[in-house]
Amino acid sequence: MPRPLWAGAISFGLVTIPVKIVSATEDHDVHFHRVHLADMGRVRTRKVCELDDQVVSQDEIGKGYEVSTGETVTVTDEELEQMPLPTAKAIEIVAFVDADSIDPVRISDSYYLAADGQVAAKPYTLLRKALERSSKVAVAKFAWHGRERLGLLRIREGAIVLHSMKWPDEVRNPQELAPRAVEVGDEEIEQALQLADRMTIEDLAGFHDEYRQALEDIIAAKSEGKPLPSPAGGEEKGEVVDLMAALNASVKAAKDSRGEAHDGQDATVHEMRPAKKADGRTAPAKKKAASSKTAAAKKTTARSSSAKKATGRKTAAKKRSAS
């Protein structure tokens, strides 16, 4: 079992469940040291007091809060542990809500809650089964790392999971980031849904961190004195792409990747390149088409006007002959 990060209890009404918090995830990132390039010596961060310019050890460092300029109040770890707060050593369940009502943006880190001792087995199982038989999740409050947090309890493969959550006022309003209103046709939406259907998978087990793998390959090559791996070539992209054609092409590519036959009616991607003016400058294709239509209309109007004038001259000549 991973090293416990916290020990306390779940408070569920009058039920108390002793638990330990263990991390639900693992860190597989490649971590670098800061080194002096001249001799590969480690470069470390020194903790120096700004008043006497002396390096201080960890046991000489405490927590301080600046009340006003020049006035700092220190708070010890013992004082923090003895705060009159119900959640200081307990994960207090305060409500139950429908699982679908939780905005995923609010969910932060995840932890497993392990039953702490045999006395915790029965109440732990009771809470687990209650959550399994309902469509609800438990909302809890707990204090950890110097602040009170909002948490979410749910079940994953027989274990109770604690998700640390953002408070409502910690989530920014996204409305100012939304694009301006644009028209999207039903056919485009249907093609997007078809693409999503073709790309649907059962789970995410097949995904892996390609960046970490590439980084490990570079480190291995350098340590063994071998040439570095060749960089991957990037794909060229057009400036403007027909959205409908791009969706059709994406659906076709998804079918091909799954080895499915397609009906041959899929469109291809067409780049909408701007037309050129007489002086070599570019102009939008729509404007050029509009200009051509206008010129044609002017020519037709001119021909009609000339025909009317000719007919008028013939009529006048006939009248003079008759008189």
C-alpha cells in the first residue's frame, strides 16, 4: 500500500469510520535536476533570511502572516491542529447529491480512502454499499494542508474515493471566453455526430504518454552516446478549409482506421484560396464573382439600351415617310 498522506475519520451522521488517505494516482513524469553545466554539480535552492543574510535550517523556519507593514504574527503547527474546527481530523459528510449534477471542472485531485483497522470494516462497507445502491455521491468538508476543502465521495471498484473539489467561487465564469454567435447547419451537426460515433471507444486503456516516451529515448541515446532520434515531421495545414468537406474527410479517415467500407460519397477537403486581382493582390472569391456578375449585368443593360434607341430611330423614319 502507498504511504498514507493523512489519517482521520469519515463522519457520517453518528457513524464514524477511521480511514487513511492514500494517493489514487502515480507520478510517472521524468524529473530533472538543476546542474552547473561546467562540472555537472547540483544547483540547489538555499533558504536565506533577508535580515541577516544567513542560511537557515528547516527546523528554524515557521509560518508567519503579515498583519500590517512591519507586523507579522507567527502560527505554529500545534495551534493549527488544535483549531476548533469539526473537519480538523474528520471528513464530514454534509450532503448527498445526484452524481450528474457535479461539474467536472470543480473536481481536483483524487485519493483513495483505506479502512484504518478492523473496527472500520463494517461502517466502511455500510457507506460503500449505500453509495453503490444509489445514484448519488456524498459531499464532504475536510481540513488539509492549512485550509478547509470541499470533497466528493464516490465508489470505484469497491473502494471509497475522495475527490478534492473547488469551492463555487473558485471556478471562473466562462461566458466571456465563448465565441460570437455563428450559424451552424443541421447537416454539419449530423456529420460531427457521425464523426464522434466513429471515434467512440470502450475505455482509455490504450492511451499512453508519448512525450515521456520520446524524452526517455533522448536520455537513453545521450547516456549511451548514440545519435538522437529524428524529429517527427509536422503536417502542413491550409489557411481556410471547407468545414463540411473536412467533416466528411474525417469520417472517412475514421472508417478507414477501423477497416470499415465506405460508400464512396465522402467529400474531400478543398482549400478556399483567395483569387488574385489584376495588380497581383489577392481578393476574396465572392467579391470577384460579384464583380463578374455586375459587369455582365452592365453589358446586358447597355445592349438593351442600344436596341431600344435603334428601334426608336426606325419608327421616327417611318413616320416622316408617311407624312
